[in-house]
Amino acid sequence: MKKKVEFELKRKFIHLFSLLFIGVYLLISRYYNGQVALLALVFIFICFIIIEFFRISQKKRIPFFYIFWRKREKNRLAGHIYFILGAIISFAVFDLEIAFAALLMTTFGDLAAAIIGIFFGKHWLKNIPNTAWEGVIAEFIVDLIVCWVILGNWILVIPMALAATFVETVFTHADDNLAIPVFSGFVGQVLKLFF
């Protein structure tokens, strides 16, 4: 159990590296434009796909990073591929602040759910494995805070946080690194169009 907890914590803290993708986009779009920034993210995506090819097809052990992969990712794409794909879609389709909020909810909401769920989880959901109500509530609260700090509009904040938490909790077979930013960003963008 202790090893599982340590592994999950290491894995969740590696999520903080996803902030680099957001930083790359913001930095390049500030000095050039959004299209060049998206091209930079696509370039990073291509590099990661090549690495994943060698890792999965050629059974190469990627130094340092191999300690973060789950057993189920041994023969399939890892979470960072889905996150950068979610970032590309979000920055290409949604307003900057909505994309930013959706991506930060993906990072910090998931981190909060895992940490609180692992250490304080006592009320487990029956049909959803490894998910405690304490983690779900922690994610929703963190999503609300992140979204409020960026958007400051409850009409957008509450539905986006609900969408992110719902996707993280219920869509266990879809990768949350892609599903959360796309679903929550879509909800926020549609609401922004009407309000």
C-alpha cells in the first residue's frame, strides 16, 4: 500500500510539468502569435509521439520517465500525450482564459482529488474504482477556486468546475488529461457565447 501511495503521489506531482506546456504557449503567443504557439505545442506533441513509438513498439526504457508510467500504460500512450493534445485543442478552439482555466483545472483538480482521496478517503463510490467522495469534493473545490481566479464569473465557474469534476469521476475509461479540458472548456465557451 505504501509503495502504491508513493507511486501515485510521484505521478500526480509530475502533472505539474504540464504547466510547462501552458507556459510555452503563453510565452510564444506573447512574443509572436497564437498560431506560432500552437505550432510549438504540435512540435512538442510530435516529439512525444516519436518517444512513445520507441517506448511502446521498440520496448525502449526512457530514462527517468519510466518510473512514472502505470502498468496499464505499458503498451499504450501515456497521460502527457493526452494532456498536450487537450492543450492544443483548448488553445485552438476556446478563448485564452477559458482554455487556461480548463487546463489548470485538469492539473490541480486531479492532483487535489488524488491526494485527498489517498490520504483522507473513507467513503468510496461503489461503481467507480479507487474513487472516494472526499477526493471528488476536493477536486470540485479546487476547480472552483482555479476557475474563479482566472474567470471571476460564477456563471462560467460553477458549470466548468462541475463538468471537470464529473468527467474526472465518471469517465474512467477516457483519459482525463484530454477529456477534462475539452469538456469543461466547451461548457465554458458555450456559456460565454450566451452570457
